[in-house]
Amino acid sequence: MKFEHDILLAYHTLDDEPIGGGSKGWVTNFYRFLSTLVEQVSGTKSKIKMVNEKDSHVDLYNGCSVLVPIFSKHFLSNPTLINGVNLFASSAKENNNLQMDGLSRLLKVIKFPIDVDEYLPDYSDILSYDFYQIDSLTGEPQEFRRFFGNEAERSYWMKMVDMAYDIHQIQKKMSEVTSKETVVSEVTREKTIYLANSGVDMIIQRDIVKRELIRHGYRVLPDQSLPKEIHALESAVKRDLAACCLSIHLIGEDYGYSPRGSELSIVDIQNKLASMHTFEMHEQNKRDHTSEKFSRLIWLSPDLKNVTERQKIFIEDLKTDAAALDEAEVLQIPLQELKSIIREELVTGGRFKAKEVKRDESLPDEGNIIYLICDQLDVEASQPVFQYLKKKGYNVVTTLFEGQLMDLRYLHQENLRRCDASLIYFGRSSEDWIRTKLQDLLKAPGFGRTKPMRASAIYAEDKTKLINQNVQLTRTMVLGDSDFSPNTLEPFLAKLEN
């Protein structure tokens, strides 16, 4: 399939008026940056032609591999430009090549928020590339008019790079189809990931994770725009989840918008449906003695500050729900560490496949092994407890903080699997930290633990910080005081011995 142009860039001339007294407009800058990036990604120079409302030649739209319309109110109110988009898309649909492996040959660039679906309803499922940002304080959209600077580097350029890679992938696929070298194969569940839509404050982070997954050969769903009506949305999400082995949810300060017919946000709805799917897969595996893998990773931004009451409730519900299923995990760690965990989850099988870690052979598999869990902030403060237990003759393993993140994570799970008793030291650490550790105790069977925990306790310097932590769910006794006294551990040790 030969095309006269690799890329056709369609725009309205009013969107390319000079910016800030300069000689170049928004579209001209966009064309210049895109040309450079596509060439850098593909290694070859692409033939890109710009077309505006003054060009109405049919062959222009039929003679391109990829169409990039820059949508604005001027573009959508112009019949010539709209007809050109419809001509390209309908022709591609007839040839069954509008979508190529989840990527569309029609790349919808939205320069400023506008309801494109109202003008092009037949292509509402095609993902858009939003080249504007939402002001975190006012919630108002802002058009990018400066292309260099902190915000531009983080948002504008990431979108531009994504487009360049997507165009390269489409052109490569078109070339393979032309040369008849491609054998169509279905992407397996093990290589398909559901990356849930996020609030506006997590768009950049979501793009980073998506880009990383795609570069490692994974298919990322949803690969189309989600419907804006609740019933159609639920059907689309359920269908995509059924094709995936893992769902990833990025949670920030923004609760997200609500689709028509629902009071819940799209972020909340996707999480609830993923939770339901996780439970259904779990029950199906138990019933049919199968091992179809599906798990969830829920990432909470470490930088949560201005959180509304509704978002606080949503986050607490997330944590409670995740604690009930071994296949779900809530993480509040830097994004770079999240990417490592995602990679490990996919490569090794994560919680579905025990990772071989070097055990401390000096500790027997049988006997009174106490796992003393503490935060890095409390390493020094917990030493009197550690020394006392060692002096009493117990085998004590403690939380480690030096080494690779994945090894530390699996060592923590291994200690929960093997220990006879757990003792959490709670001093200077946060309430979120203790809540996470209590959830880990509930999930110990999911890490491979087969024997009951003989004793479980929290040594708290300040017991009032545990009022809202649902400690009773883990049958964990609460001990301690601001100053360590061996007597405070007697109930815990008596239960361990009995």
C-alpha cells in the first residue's frame, strides 16, 4: 500500500497565528517538533504535508498513511476540514486498516478542550492526544503557548514523544502489511495490561507507565476512548479486563469526572470493576482448579496534600478492599519504584510465583521465629526490643532496608511466610505505614503461609495513634509504652509459648 505522504497534518489557519509577537504559530511549531521527533524515532525522514481549510482535494486525504487533525473550534466548524477527516476515516474503515494493533491511523490532536465527538460521533472510540493542561488550582484548561519550560517539558513534550512513537509503530505495521510479511497473531493475556484512566493530576504519571509498558512489548488497554455513558462504560471496561492479566490504578488528589448516569467517577468505577473481576477470577480458579492469573496494583501518589473528603473516603475504601484479596496490593512509593514492581510482577509472575531469595540458613524452618517489623525511622528505637528477644533465646528476623527494592519486598513476604509470630514496632512512622503492615498480616496466606500465626502484636509508643486502624481484624494485641519495659512483652511471649 503506497502513499504519497507519510503524515497529513490538517489544521485551520486561525490556529496558526503568530504567538507572542513571534513569526511562528502554534501549528507551525507543532509541525516542526513532530517532524524532528518522528525522524529521531524512526531513523528516516518522513514526508509530512500540511493541509488547511483552503485545500479540498480528495486525493490529499486518501494519499496519506497517517492523518493528524488539530481539532479546535475553528477546525470543527469548517465543513471542508470535517469532510476531509470523514473521508480519510471512512475509506480506512472500508479497507479494514483504520486501527492497527490497537493504534489508530487517525490521531486526534485536541489543542483546547472541545467536544470532538459531537462533530465526529463515528470515531468517538479513538483515543485523543490532549495538548493542553488543567490548572491544578482553578481546574480551568490552559492551552500550551510556551513550548519550553518545566510544565511544557513534562506534559507537552511527553505527548509529542508518544505521538512520534505511535506514528512510527503505525507506519511500521503498514509497511509490513504492504510487504505481506506479517502473520496476524493475537496478543496473549500475559502480555496485555489494563492501565486504568486516572484523574487529571496523574495524567503525566500514567503516560510514563504506559510508555514503559509499550516499549517492553506489552499491549495496554483501554486502547480506545472510554464511553461517556455508564452502561456502555461498564461493558467496555469489563471486556478489556477479561483480556488482561494485570490492572494498574494510579490514584492522586483528583477524584475524576463522572460519566452520564453515575455519581461515581470513572477512576472509582474502573477500580470497582477491577476488584469485582479479581474476586470472580479468584473464585473461578478455586472452583475449576485452574490458575488463570489476574492481579491489581494500586499506586497512591506519595505527594498527596490537597485531598478532598470524598477522595479520602475513596482511598480508604481502596485500602480496605485490597486488604481482602491476596491478588491486590496498595503501594505508596516513588513512581520509579512502582515501575520496578510492575516489571517484576510481569516478568516473574509476582505473587503468583514465589521468587527465589537467599534465606538465612542459620534460622530453622521450625521453632520460635519472631519477625520484628519496623519502619526505617524506628530502627534505632526498636533495638531494645530486638536485643531483649535475642537474649531470651528467640530467633529474631527484622525488616531490612539495604538492597534492591524487589529483593526487600520479597524478603518481607518470605519472613511473613516463615515466622511463628510477628511483632510490629510502631513509633515515629505514619498511620498509613501501620495500616499497610496490618494489611500484610491479613495477606500472609497469599504469600504462601500455610500455618497459623501463633502470636501477633504491635508495640506502640503511642497507643492513641491506633484508634482507627481496625487492629481487631488481624487479631493483633496492642502493647507498649513510650519507654521500653520487658514486662510489656509478656502477654505476647506467653501466647507464642502456648
